[in-house]
Amino acid sequence: MSYARSTQFNRRSSGSWGRNQNTTRFASPVKLGPVTHTVLVALMITVLGLIYLTQAPRATSYDYEAQKIDSKIADLNNQKTDLQVENARLTALENVQNSSVARNMTQPSQTDYVGE
């Protein structure tokens, strides 16, 4: 039984290969010249550049959205601070003492203290 060699695969004749190791490599039947390689590289660079240019505006739009969210957070923090000041003003001791609830309170008739 004889084996026919494929024209697409070249056998590496190296003595350093042992058992169960791939000793063939693919040999392309298509041969490209240096001009074709240059054109292909230029084409690949052009395609990558176009991909980059289509993706760049998306990052800018994300920056605008993030800036809008940051300004909204700042506005809400200012509003929170204003509400805290108003809460402190409304719960001030003078306002509580002068309220209608405090005016309707009466003094106790007798107070007892627990002694020792």
C-alpha cells in the first residue's frame, strides 16, 4: 500500500520531531506578490480606520450623557441641602415653643421626683 503526497502540505524533515507531533504545514497554492500584500495591508488599515471613525462619536455621546447626569446630581444635591436647611428652620426650638400645640399644653398641678 502506497501513500500519495498532497501538493498542499510539505513534510518537515527535521530530526527533532518525536512521535505524535504535527510535522506538516500548510502551503498555500496562491502566491501573492509584494504589491498585492501592500494593497491588502492598506485596505485592512482603511477598514480599521473606518470602524474607528464610526465608533468615536458614540464615546462622545456617552460623555454628553454622563455630563447631563452629573449636572442633575449636582442640582439634586443643592436641593437636598436647601431642604435640610428648611427642615432645621421648621424644627427650631423657638418655632416649636410658639406653635399652637405648645400653647395648648398646660402646666402639671404636681410633680413628684424619685429620690434615693
